[in-house]
Amino acid sequence: MRVSVSVLGVLGAALTFASLLLPWLEVDVFDYSWERPLWEFDYYLASTNDLERFAYSTALYIMVIGLAVSIWSLLGGFITLAGACTFALGGILGEIDGVAFGSSELTGATVSPGVGLYVAFTAALAMIIATVYPIEAGVGKGASRPKYRTWHVSRK
């Protein structure tokens, strides 16, 4: 029996999970600042009024799907990349003060991407690199891990 894993695939899945726990927005208003995690935008999914709130909630669900796929397949890195890009585009193209990236003279708020977004991009990059340059760790004898699988158990 052989158990083998893709080192970069496991690292990417772990980073995807960690990114969901980290803040994705950093808001500074005058002398006060706070961080907003991605899961805080879950209730905006049905709302299409505000581009950035819809993009943020959609990114949350894409990231969760990416994490679920990443546990099984390295192709989850592409889904994770799509979630991170959705969030980034929502912040760049959005216009609501306090939610979209940038600063506002009217409210004095400055919004910037948080560390969670950068970790998500790193996770996606690790899994995409793992599809091209497989680094495998395994124990036992048997068939090796298929190219796009994160882990594999072979009984032969």
C-alpha cells in the first residue's frame, strides 16, 4: 500500500483554509482601524445593488468551493484564484466608501486589501505550480499519485 501527497497541493489547501480565517479588508477611519474577514460578507449574496458587496460574497462561496476541491484535486487552485480575483475586482471597481479599495476625503476612510487576499493568491499559486512541477511525498510501495490529485492511496 502506498500513500502519497502533493507537497505544494497540501500547502495550497492549508493556505486556502488559513486565508478564510484572516482579514480580507483593512479599514482606517481617522485614528481608528479595523479588519473585516471574508465571511462577514456572506449575507450579501442575493443583493445585486452594490457591485463590491456582491463580489465579496460571491468570492466567499467561490473560495469555499475552491477549498473543497483543493482537498481532492490540485485543480482547486484555479477555483481559489477565481475567488481571489473576484474579490480583488470587486474592491477595485466598487464605489462604496468603506468597502471599495481606496480612500475617501468625504468620510476619511481608507480601505485596502487585507492579508487574507494575499494568502489566497499565494495558495492558488502553490496549487497551480504543483500541477506543473509535482513535488510528491509518499510512503510504501505501489502506484504513484495521479498528476492532478492532491493525495492518493494505492493498494497495489
